[in-house]
Amino acid sequence: MKFLKSKWMIGGVVALLAVVVAAQAFRNVNASSEVQYDVVTTVDVAEVVEAAGSLEARPFASLDWKTGGIVEEVNVEPGDKVKAGDVLLTLQPSSTSASIASAQADLVTAQKNLEDLLASDTDRAQAVIDLRDAQEAYDSALSYRKYLENEDRIPLTDSKVYMRKTPNGWKYDYRVQSYKGPATEDMLIEADNDLALKKAELEEAQRTYDRLKDGPNSDDVIAAQAKVDAAQATVNSMSIIAPFDGEVLWVEHQKGDVVIAGEFAVNLADSTQLFVEVQVDESDIANVKLGDQVQVTMDALPVGLTGEVMAINPVGEEISGLVKYTVLIGLDETEEQILLGATVDVTIQVSDAASALAVPLAAIKNDSQGEYVMVVNADGTTRRVDVVSGAIVDERVVVTGDLREGDQLSVAQDSNLDMPGPFGGN
């Protein structure tokens, strides 16, 4: 009985081994059936440097109230385009302090004083004309006085009056006699008086010109402008004013809201000038150049942006134990929706695209000697070729090694077939 039992046990072991061997053989046949083939191809690939940053606009401003009060007007809403100097929101003057409300009157006065001071440009031009006319009048009077003094054949007239008796009574007869001779004393006195008057007028015109020839006093202008600026700043504190051309991103208040000094009011940005600031490792920065083309993707939106390297800070800084350099990337204008502050992935192309060999990712194997692929020879045999992998392009891996375009490769695929165990289990 013991012999029969042992024989049965041996027979059972042999049967079990037969099942295992058959299963293993099935597995091997199945695995060999899943070996696929692909070929070495070429792809255009460029050397790149990758980094991450956040999307920003330049210029960008968060505008705050300079004083408190009640909002009177809201002139914009998100998405509006505005120009520098546009008034976006205003406060009720009566809701602000008395000093701020009175600044409007002070501004009018200060502007008038400055305008009067600057108007001296017109006065200076008129002073030039007046001085020229006064000089001509004086020269003419002086010339006439010299003529009277030096000429002895000056045309003269002599008038005499006679009384004549007529049937109607006595009448006066006037007789004028013309002759030439030296100037009379009265003529000389009259010429001297006229010359003195013309001289006085010339001197006055000269003084006026001397006072205005250099324009208004610079100190006076600076003081007058300072008063205007101070009054204008006080008046402006009742408003939110755009400091540059841009797009309104957010408006915090509505008409009737009560605000306090320093409270946020409006976000404004020039969305046509977007940029990203990234940190590049010192091992890569030497390859980055001004003008390098850049591809940008965002996690927040499926939007692709393009741009170029605009500036590279040559002074590095240590970040988490690594030296990094700041690179400023200017982005091309886009019509896509933009979320400022969004995290972006940046790919800087630091070399022109060049042709390179590529293989399927599944074709690359690895052992203690390194990476390799199995090339299928013409007779169906295979040979090992060592490679060094690089960038991944469209699910293929750029490699270097003793390969040629068109070489056939064996690509082992993982089997998803679950084999049953020898006793019906998995």
C-alpha cells in the first residue's frame, strides 16, 4: 500500500510539472507573438531650455483711493479700454474734507496765476516791436534836429496880418510869404522838445524789453507751477485716474459705496504687453540669448503663447542652494483670454532645429551596460546597438548611436493577457 501511494504521488508531481511546463511554453509562445517591429526615423529637434514662471503685464497697477468719501461716479467696467488721464471713479466733493473740497477753487486761482506769468512770452514779442518803433522815432527826431541846426536854406514862411476897412466894417487880411533861411528859434525849441520825448519813449521801451527778453523768472514759474501741482493733487485725490493706457481688469466699487483712504479701487493693465520672468539654472544660462524664440503654455487655460527673450540679468542669485539667473520674456500680442498671475511653462529654443534619429520609447532597453536597442538584421537575427536617449518628440525618443534611418527594431510590448494558474487560479 505504501508503494502504491508513493507511485501515485510521483505520478501526480509529474502531471503537475507537465502542466507547469505547458503553461510556461504557452506563455513563451504568447510573449514571442507580442514582439512588434518599428523603424528608426528622423525628426527635427531643437535644443531647448525649460523653466516656469507666472504671467504678468507691464505696466500693471492696483489703484487705491487717496482719501475717503462716497463714490459719486463709476465711469468704467471690466474690459473697458482707457487712456492715460481718464477719470475712472470719483467721490462726492461734499463727502470729503473741507480742505479737499476747497482745493478746486485754489486750483483755478493757481492756474490763472501761472498762465499770466507764462503769457510774458507774448509781452516779450510786443516789447521787441515797441522797441524797434521807438528807436525809429528817436532816430527820425534826431535827424530832423541836426537838419535844423546845420541847414541855412530851410523852407520858411512868414505870415503878416493887415486890417482893411470895408463898407461892412474892418476885416483882417493875411499875407503869407515863402522864403528860405536858417531855422527859427521856435523851430529849434520844438525839435528839441520832440527829440526829448522820443528819447524818453525809447528808454522806456528799452527797459521793458530788458525786463522781458529772458522770459519769466524761472523761480517764479517753478513756484507758480508748484502751487498748481499741489492744488491739482488735492483735487485728484477725489478721483481714480488712469496712469497709463490700458484695460480695466477689475472695478471694486459701485456708485454710493463708502470708501476710505488706501482702499483698493481698480486693477489696470496694458494687456498688449505681456511678459514672463523665469529663473534659469547656471548650467543652462550660457545657451540663452537675446531674441531666442519662446513657447509658453498655461496650466489654467489651454492657450499657447509665443514670445522671445528680451533681457537677461547677468547677476545671478542663489535659490534653494542653486545659482539662477533672471530671464525676461516678452510675449507676442494675443486675442486669447489671459489670466494674469497664472503659472506658465516656458520652453526657450536655444538652437535652430536640426534633423536627429528617433526611435519608439518602447524600443529602448536598459541593463548594467546602459541603454540599447535591438536592430533586426536582414536575415531575421538581431544585434544590440548602444544608444543615448535625449528629448521626447511626439512619443518618439531622440537617440544617438550606431543607427541609420530605416533600421528595423524589435519593440517588445508588455502582455496584458492573464494566464491561468496550474490549478485554475490566476
